[in-house]
Amino acid sequence: MANNFDVVILGGGSGGYACAFRAAELGMSVALVEKDKVGGTCLHYGCIPTKALLHAAEVADATRESTQFGVSASFDGIDMAGVNAYKDSVVGRLYKGLQGLVKARGVTLVEGEGRLVAPNAVDVNGAGYEGRHVVLATGSYAKSLPGLEIDGERVITSYEALTMDRVPGSVVVLGGGVIGVEFASVWRSFGAEVTIIEALPRLVPGEDEACSKAVERAFRRRGIAFRTNTPFKSVDHTDGGVRVVVESGDPIEAEILLVAVGRGAVTDGLGYDTVGVKLDRGFVPADERLRTNVDGVYALGDLVPGLQLAHRGFGHGIFLAEDFAGQNPVPIDDMGIPRVTYCEPEVASVGLTEAQAQDRLGPDKVESLQYDLAGNGRSQILKTQGFVKVVREKDGPVLGVHMVGSRVGELIAESQLIYNWEALPSEVAQLIHAHPTQGEAIGEAHLALAGKPLHVHG
Ligand SMILES: Cc1cc2nc3c(=O)[nH]c(=O)nc-3n(C[C@H](O)[C@H](O)[C@H](O)COP(=O)(O)OP(=O)(O)OC[C@H]3O[C@@H](n4cnc5c(N)ncnc54)[C@H](O)[C@@H]3O)c2cc1C
């Protein structure tokens, strides 16, 4: 006999649990089906553990560089057991909190592997769960390339990289996107020799070109090697690790190869296609209200083509719950979702890159300004380099904000308000920023765009 709910959600990651919580808050009965751990990729194998590693990396760098600040400290090395214990304690605390929230919200957690068996029904180990609305939220997995086998030891993905019990002596990172540059950054700070290979012409290729250039300059300074325009060809095992052959240039030997070439959607064998849900290269296309082509079946998060970010999943989940409750929420526009890459230096952006803005509006209609962090007191105190770049429509609103520098990820909240509220630079210029903060650089960039630069040379 089937259990009946208002909403049945298949997958308890960022998107699935956000949908469950908001739907329960709005008075709906909710079944959340999860085969592993509530919290999904982000909490257990993604955002949180990687950012803990990146923080440990920052501590290592600060210790090494302490004499620059007149502080005597010696860097004796990385104790991976200690780093992992710290990382796991952060994840553990958040997981406990999340489990508490599942209970407190009255969400029925169904533990087990689910399968869509009808537009309104999910089967878990022979038990049926029927919902007026069914939400597909099974997320994503680390992809590889054709013929490139992940052995979990020498050729690994981010999944294995998060549980390594040692710092590798040397690593080749295949892929210069977000996940690739974050691990490259961690391992370099931990003392490894790192080489990134990227088929496209630049690192973080989804970002504004100026950000890529700044990251590449910073990585050169940090001794992180990278080869762009360099497609991967093959990998062999050697006595000490791997030998990576690329389309051009010499092969590279290293202890391990991290494959970070993107993430595919988890849809195989889950009954989606059998029930008639249309798939596109494994992903589930959905309209702006996150409806699939099958009535009553919705999809969210990494499953839906677009930005693969935890907060997009949260946003999708909340949107769907409010839609089910008849609240007519505003559809989510991927362009207004902030993006942060947490390598050192960080990259943060929202809205259109300069090239995208020029494509859409025409080059004559776009203006941009790059405010150098050299003029920002707080950034000088931190000894970081970088910039805040603002792209605007000529005589019109801000179309994009792009930043590079230590800790600039924390500046994205204001930038996202500026972009999403379609603010004019002159309006932002009126807002007074606290001194000395890095946020001042945002204020300064808008002052300059409004024709009244303050701390700007030339
Ligand atoms: C290394 C790494 C670092 C990242 N860092 C960031 C970051 O800093 N910031 C950011 O915003 N994003 C980051 N991400 C991306 C982020 O993790 C994802 O965008 C987010 O987790 C997507 O949420 P989701 O709910 O769509 O899917 P997921 O979190 O993948 O959740 C899907 C859930 O469904 C479950 N599931 C799958 N199939 C079934 C089934 N048949 N039955 C039952 N349950 C099932 C899975 O076990 C999983 O728990 C990172 C990802 C990785 C890999």
C-alpha cells in the first residue's frame, strides 16, 4: 500500500532538503527519500569539506608568511590526520544540526534508494510513496573523460581527494574550472608540486577574462604550474604514480591525477526515462517553473542544466515549495546567482562578464571599470592583490561585478544586490562604505563609474 504525501522528493541534498523544509513550513506533508546522508554532495563531499581544507591551507600560508607581519612562527608541516579531523568535525556538527531540522520540521525521511515508478510515485525497497507533486533532486556525480578510468588511488576525483591521508608530493589536476583550481590551491599551500592542465585557453574559463588573467598571475607567483589550450590524451601508471600525456608538450609525471572535468547528472537507472521524463545528455531539462515535460514531476538543483551551485539548489527548492503552495514565486534567473571560487586568491562574480554584455548589447553600449585593490587599505593590510571590476550599460544599470583577491567571496552579497536590483552606479556611489574594509573597493568602483573617483590614480 502506498504512503500518500503532498510532496515526495527524491534526493536529500541542498535542493531536496530545502524544498522539504519550506514545503513542511507551508503546511504540506513531505517525504524526503535519501540513499546516503541528508545534506548531499555539498555538505558531505563538496562545499563544506573543501572550504575547510582551503581554510587549513590559508592557516598554513599565514604561518609560512608570518614574518612579513613581524610575527615569529615556524611552519613545521601538515598533519593530514589533524586536518581531516578538523574538516570532519565541521561537517559532523552541520550534519547533526541538519538531522535535527529534518525532525523538527516534521519531514518524513525515507532512507533508501528510490526509483520513479509513475509520475506521482517513488518506490523505495518495494514500498511506494505517492505525492501530488514529485520532485527529482538526485544531484550530480564527478564525470571523467572517455577511456579515462578512475581507480580511486592514483587517478581520483574530488570524492577521493577529500579523504586523503597524506599530502601528495606532486599532483596533476585535469581541469582548470572551480573544483580543479580549488584543489590546486589547497595542495600547493600544503606543499605539493601542482600542474593544472586545461583544454580551454584560460583557467576559470567561465569567469570574466580579467579574473582568469589575475588568477593565472597569482598562481604563477605561488608556483602553481598550469598549461592552458592543452587537451588531455592519456594516463599510464608509473612506479611512483602516473604519467599524463597531453596533446601538446611534454608528458607530466606526478604522484596522482585529479580528474576535475565537470559533473554529470544522476539520472541513470532511476526510472525517469521509463516514466517519460525527457533527458538531455543525462540532465533533466525543466522550464522556468522547474516543471519537467511530465505533469506533476519537477526537477531541481544540479540535475537541471545550468550553474551547479548549492545555493541555486536551495533557491530552486524554496521556489518549488512556494509554487506548490500557490504563492506564485518569481522564477530564478541563473544570471543573478552569485558565484564564488574559493582558491587563493578568491574569485567572485555575479551577472554578465564584459564579453557577454558586449555580445548582448553591442560593444558601444557597455562600459567597465576595474578598481585595483592596491588602493584599498584593508587589502593592503592583508597583502592581497586583485580588483573589483564593474560592468555597466552605458548610462544605465550595473550588468556584472567581477572580483579577485583574498576574501572577496565575502563581498559578493552586496554585488548581488546591486546587480539584481539593477542599480545605477550613481545610486551605489551614494552609499557610504565602512573604512577600512574590502567592501570599500565596491564603493570606490561605483564612485569612479559615477564620475567622482576618490582613491584612484591617473
Ligand atoms: C568538490 C566540490 C566542491 C563544491 N563546492 C561548492 C561551493 O563551494 N559552493 C557551492 O555552491 N557549490 C559547491 N559545489 C556544488 C554543490 O555541492 C552542488 O551544487 C549541490 O550539492 C547540488 O545540490 P543537489 O541537491 O542538486 O544535489 P546533491 O547535493 O548531489 O544531492 C543529491 C542527493 O540525492 C541522493 N540520491 C541520488 N540518487 C538517489 C536515489 N536513487 N535515491 C535516494 N537518494 C538519491 C544523493 O545521495 C544526494 O544526497 C561543490 C561540489 C563539489 C563536488
